Amino acid sequence: MPRYETRAGHFGIISGVARSESDLVMVAPPAALFSPESRKGQLYIVAEVLENALRGHEACQLIMRTIRRQFYEDTSFSVTASLRKAIISANRVLYEQNFHAPAERRALIGLTCIVLKEHDMYIAQIAPAHSYVLAGGSLRAIPASGTWGAVPQLSQVKLSALGASLTVEPEFFRSRMLPGDAAFCCSSNLAATLDRPEVLRLLRHHDAASLANVLRTRCREHDLLDAHVLTLSMHLPLAAAADEPDAATNSVGTRLTVGFRRLSHQFAQAANRVLDIVRSPVAQASARRAETRRAREEAEQQRLQELPEDPPDFRSRPPAPQPLDLGPTIPERIAARVPPSALLGEDLYDGMPERRSEVRDVADIAPVMQRGGARNGIGEGPLGTNLPRQSILERVGDGLTDRLRRRRRNDRRATNAVTSVARPQGLSYRRQSAPFPWQLLLLIVAVVAVLILYGTNISRETEIRNTDNILVSAEQAMAALRDAPNEAAARELLQTAENALDAVRATGRITATVESQRRFEELNREFVRAQAAIQKLTYFEDLESVTTHPLPGGLFDSVVVPPPPSDITDTVAFGAVYVLDRNGGVLYSASKEGGREARPILRPEDIVGPVPVGNVRGMDWRFDNIVAVAQSGDNGPFTFYFRNRERWSYSILAGSEEWGRVSDRFRIANYQGNLYVWGATRDNVLRYLSGEYGNFPLPWIQNDGGRDLEGVVDLAVDGKIYLLQPDGRVLIFAMLPTGERVFDRAFDIPPVDPPVISASRFYVSSSTTGSIFLLESGTSRIIQLDKETGSFIQQIRAQPTDSIVLDQMIDLYVDESSVRPILYIVNGGEVIRGSLPDRPRPFGGRAGTATPTTMPLPSP
């Protein structure tokens, strides 16, 4: 039989109607004795959903079923780990369901999960779920709040609820539940009406059914239209209750239940005994071993729960035996005799004579004693002997004799004999090491440091000398370039001068001295002027970022800059720069001030009129605002969108449903309100008259002059039609006085160093005396041509040392409203702008200053 019995009760109030069972409360009872519910614990779930959620109750049912399935299917033995995995899986399912719902109708759910396993209660919560537990006489509100009744509602904690994001982290609690303990979970609106004394009074009912009835009555008193409650209580099993003295007061049904359980238990024991008899000897032995092991474990548990016996009184112990007489102790023996180390010079002991510092061989002392005798007096000798006193002359002679004798004796010693070393005070028998030669080490370090400094100085002087020689070679190359007889010879000498300057940079010693740095900078400036004069190459000097793509890795396709307003009072749209992302089909707007991300103003799925917007394929400026063309789907019709302040209007382009899937070379242009389209039909430009976008367009080109228009990559209109081919050739079509629209002329790209390989976009000035700007992405440059003659003016690049690198140039637009035109360049996911550099001076014109490149203001 189970150790404790758990009783549960729950109810729900939906739209003011009370129900005995709530559909937002789930109880997972065990289906069998060895089912997962019995093994991992019994699961209870209480959910709370936002009122205006789309199919909120169905979402709660889905969440609870997912948590139950994932919890019991998880193979982990940890209850908290299984609960966490189950809640994360349920949140992922709910988030995928909310992804396609409107933001204001998404289902956001608060959740409480309780697992009862024997006497342990595990609680996992997702705000704003609330639980109250009375365990061991202590009341606890989960989660703990600052004041009772100050409970946050689900609408206030949306970001932490289930379904708000892909990441969710539940809070876990654990409590030990014993008979007499109780708990209940409720929705946040009911928790806001409860205080601590009220909750304590409610939980002291000790019965789940009566607690549920009291809470139902409280919901009616506070006029709660929606509430969901789960109550739990712990009790002793009925078998234990039947053995109590007051068991006679129990009902007849209780007694029958107790008797039936006892009979079932006895029947199970009898069946086990029968099975033991029928089993084989091996199975019986195994069962006996298991029973013995179980009994031993129970005895061990019983022993641990009992207190040890008190020790006996020490006064009743028998007396200890007397110790054996082993004679003097070890310290007494040591004190009685002199240790051998006394003769090794460690210390002086009583009764021992003090040794002299100078000891001679006994063989050397004997002759002195024979010569001196007793007439010279007795002196203190080595090893406790007394020697006769000697005169000064005798002592000197004896010393010389002793020195000669020791020299002869040393000569007779073996070569491998160990020489005597004067030992310091202490234990003389320990091995002594030689002193470390610090002075020699310091001397070696000083010599090495001097050599390193000398070598570094020599190396630096050599590098400076080599750099000076290379600078001289570069100056000679620049002098030869300066004195070139013609431009063709100068072009050949320009490469030689560039190689010489590269050799100077490769040395890395340009800044070794102030003089060498000055000489190099002067050479570099002269080379840049010569390069601009010979190759017509100039550089941007003031590049800056205007805006960036709001998405990581996003790419812009084109940019449009409004001209200065003329006879227009509403100038709000003129202060922005407009960029298009054709991959995403989104039109963005950014401030001309710069420094901010672009914001979308027209994107797919936006509602303009009765139908959503498709993918934006092109854009241009018309009079007072931006216009765009979008396609519905991949093969659907095209729609023309025009803007009035922040509101969009639309018109479906007649005949566009036959265009089908267009290529990346689809371009639009707007001139005097008319819409021009390239790429919709083969080898022609379609024109929609202003305000007549619902009428079918007419092909603009009537006579192409035999030109091949298959590879045209860009379109521009200023009254004439300009078409750009990949090799840089510009084809111009114009209207004759007779009204016929025919091929007028073509601009072939003049010789450019390096030659043009693939031009991708171009910009045509609106004025008749302006310029044509070709963009070549492969070489990261812009080529300026004269609009009237097509002559080559200059090619423009970014400075090699500039922090902004133009390595993803896609489109350009020229703002001609100022004296010096401003170029806006689409560089990947960023818009860069810079002033048009001055036109380079012709070769040989070293006097004077360069005239700035000016362009007349466009006519209104």
C-alpha cells in the first residue's frame, strides 16, 4: 500500500458559469501500478491564458497535453530536468502557433506544474501562476511577492509568459509534504483577492474537496467571471486510519474499503507463497536472498533510527595492570653518554675539552715534543695534549719545515684524491656547495647588453641608409616622369615611378626620420597629381556613411535622392534618401542627415487598398514624392504606388499581367509624370502616360537603327531615352520633329586605363551640359563622361588609405543641387556619399590650380 494518500479537487468558472471540472486544469492519475505516472510521480497542471487570445482554451489544452507527453516520455530520473524539457517543448509548439497570428491575438499562457512523488512536491512555474503551500505548519506563497494581494496579471508579464518568445525559463520550487499538509493553485485574478490570514485559514481545512468548495464560494463573493483552481491535500492511507481508536466513527463505506484492502493484501501474500512453492530451486534461492537483503536493509534503517546505548560507568572498570620495568628511559640514556656528533664540531658538552682551531698532524707534533722537552714549558695542544712552549725562531723554522713536508706529501697523493675544504660553522658532515658567481654573471649580462645595443644601432643605420638609397631612386623616377616629352612616354614612366614608391613603402622605414617622411610625402603627392593628369584618376576626399541596412547581411539595390523643391509647399518628402532592397522587395527611407538605419515605408504584406503589397521591383522620383512598382507573387500583375505624405495610393498597370517573371534588369524611370518601363517586353521601352496607368502602354522606340538591345542593363530618361550596355556603350534614342522616336546616336567608351570590362549602372544628368556617370563594380570605380560629346573626363575611386572601402558598389545617384555635385553610392548594405572631385589638369600643366568640377543647376 502507498505510504501517503493524495486527494485533489479542482473547479473552473468560465464567463460566470461554475463547473465542477476545469478544462484549464489537468490531473494525470496513474493508469496502472507500474505506469510512468507511478514511477515519476503524479502530474498536475494549471494554466491561465490571455483573455483576447485567439483560441486560447485550445492552446492551453495543446500545452498541457504536450507537457504531459514529454514529461513521462523523458528518460531522465530527475523530475526537474524532465519538467524543464517538457515546458520548453510546449513553449516551442505554442510559439510556432502564435507566429502566424496577429500580435494582439496571440495566445500567452501562465502555467503551474506540480509533481507529487511520495512525500516530495516539485513545482515549476511560468509567471503569473500562483501557488500556496502549507507544509510543516509554515505557509509559503510561490512565487514570493513583496505584499500579499499585489499580484501581477498576465497582461503585465507578457514577455515572460509561454508563447512570447522561443526562450523560456521556468522557476522551480520543492517542498516536503506530510499528512495534514495542503496546497492549492489558482489564476492571478483570484490570487489578487487573497491575503495571508485568509490563505492560512483556507489551507487548514486539510481536505481538498472542502477547500475547493470554500474557494468556489469566494469567487462568487468577488464576482469573478473567470477563475481556475486546483486543491491538493495529504492524508494517511485508509488502512492506517482504520487502526486508530476512533475507527468506529468511520462510515460503513470506509470500513468496507479497509477490509477489502486487507483481504487483497493477504491474498497477495498467499499467492506469493504459492509461487515460491511452484518456483524452481534457483528462483527460490534468489527470492530468499532478496528477502534476506531486504530484511538486512530494514534492520539497518531501524538501527539508524534508534539511539545508541549509554556507555558503562568507568568507576566499575577493573584496575589497569602495572607497567613493566624496562630500565632507564631513552632520554636518560642519551643524557648519560656523549653522542658521536660531539666530536664533529656541532656543540660543546660538559666534561669535553674545547678543540683548538688549528690542528696539526700527530706525526708533525712528535719531533717538536722531542726537541722542546719540558724546559720550554707546557702549552695546550690538539686533541687534549700539552705541548712544550717554543721560541719565535724555533716556531718559524718548524713552520718552514712543516710546509716543505706537506708539499712533498701532496705531491705523492693520488690525482683523484678529494681535497680538503674549509667547512663553515654547523654540521661538518653535510655536503657544501660552491658560492654562486654573481659578479661574473653581471659582467656577462652587461657585455651582452652592450653588444645588442651596438648591433641595433648598426642595423638601424643600415636600414636608414638603404631607405635613403631607395628614396633617391624614387626621386629619380619622378624626375624622369616630370620631364617626359609626351603623354605616351609619361604613361610608361608612371608605372616605373609607382613601383619605386611601392619599394619605399615595403621597407617600413618611411618614418625612421622626419626628413625621409617629408621626402616620401612630397613624392606621393607629386605621383598622385601625375596619375590624375595621365590616367585621369581622382579620389574621393570626404566619403561618409548616410545609412545602413536594418537587417544583418541585407543588401540595397538602388538609391534615389530628391531634387530641391520648386513651387511645392509640402517638402517633408524632400528631406529623405530612398533606397530599395530588391531581394526582400522592401522600399526604405533614411534621413539626409545620416547616421541612422533605414526604416521600411513599403514592404510585402502591407495593406494598401483591398489587396496586400507585393515585392517592390523598382522606384523613382516624381515631382513631389517617391513612386514604386511592385509585383504580386512571382508571375502576377504589377501595381504602381504613389505617395501623399505618409499615405500610399495605387493603380494597377494595364497589361502587366502578361509580363510574367521579369529579370534582374527590370528598370523603371519617371519623367514629367510619365512612367517608363524596361525589361517588361523584349527590346523596347513601355510608356504609361501620367494619370493613365490603367490604360495599356505603347512601345516608345519605333526605330532601333539596327542596334542590338538584348544586353541592356540600365535605363535613364530626360526627354530622350538612354540605354546602357555592359561594355560601357550608351545608346541614345530621341523623338524627331515629325514625332517618330528613333535611334539618335551612341557613345563608345573612350580608351581608359584600365579598360572598362563590365558596366552595371549609370546616371544621366538632367541638364543638357551635364555628365554621364558609369559605375563599374568589378574595378570599384566611377567613370565620368561628357553628356554632349561622350568624351572621357575622369575616373573616380576611394582613397587606398580611407577607412571606407568601396568594394560592393551596386548603384549611384548624383545630387546636382549644389555647386559641387554630391554622389550617393550604394555599397552593399550601406549608402555612401562624397563630393565629386576636381577635374584633373592636363599633362604638363603644372602651373596654376585645378578648377573645380561644377555643374549648372537643373532647370525647373
